Amino acid sequence: MGVIDWGGGNLGSVVRALRRAGADPVLAAEPRGLAGCARLVFPGVGAFGDVLDGFRGRGFEAPWREFVESGRQALCICVGLQALFEGSDETPGVPGLGLLRGRVRRFASGKVPQIGWNRVEPAGGGAGGVVEDAYCYFVNSYYAAPEDVSVVAGWTDYGVRFASAVAWGSITATQFHPEKSGEAGLGLLRRWLEK
């Protein structure tokens, strides 16, 4: 299992959480490190444009697409989820990966960023049982607004009802941080590892 090191993010926390969940992750700092992985985690903390610039700048986009097309399991966290979409209001000139139709929007009301625990309600099968009704930890000012709501695996309310988890093909993605979500997050990681 690989954890993509695009040059930033909370890699240490993600690796430790995956180990607690029973995995043996390795950091993939170069694109060739993705080829032998049965599973990949795309963690993202920071600004949409910075994450995608780092991801693309290190040459991960083409191998990532090949990985996804092969049907192997991928988990995208926080801005990793947002990167799946076409673009973001945070950095309008930077295109997303465009695997999912829709944009990333800024919360229009309430305290921004959302920091802390909020409820995730499963939807659409909850990514094959990976997403369960639980309180999880969020740090976000932006949220994904998918055009096709059938990809939504979890909903959360924060002044607006938004997609806090999505599932598409072999991809499971969370806006919340499973590595910071205590037992609920650890449970999600274990269920994802069993997929």
C-alpha cells in the first residue's frame, strides 16, 4: 500500500493511522512507486492549487489515472477528495483531475473554516459499507458539489448539506480526516482495507 507524497500534507498522521488499522503503508515520493501498490492513499492538506501543483509537479497525474483505471482501491482524504473534481473556487485557474463532474465551493455562511467534529450520514450505500453514521473530524473551508449525487457516500450539514464522502468505481474519498477521527476514523480505514 502506498501513500502519495506530493510534497506536503499530513503524511505522518495518515501513515500512523493506517498502521493502527493493520496496514503496512510506504510513502511513494516518486511516480514509479505507485506501480507496485495494491492500494493507494491520496492525502491532501492545504490549498487546492498547491496540492495539485505538487501532485502534477512530481509527475503523479498519469500514473494515478492508470492506477484508478486498473480498478485498484484508492482512498482520497480532504483536498484529495476535492482534487477529484473539475475545479475549485479556491484557485479558479487550476483545473482539478476531472474524474468527477462538479466544482469545489466555499462555505457561504458560518465560521470558516469548519474545524472540529461533525456528523457524517451515509448515503448511496455508504461506499459499500465503508462510510457509517458517525461523528468525524473536519478542517475545511471548501466542499465538493458533485453534479451527480449518486457518487455521494456521506452527507454532512454545515450551513449547507454537502458531500462529506464520495465513492466512484474503486475510489473512496472523504472530506473529513479519518486519521484524526478517533475510533470512527479507524473503523473506516479498517473497512476500506477489507474492500
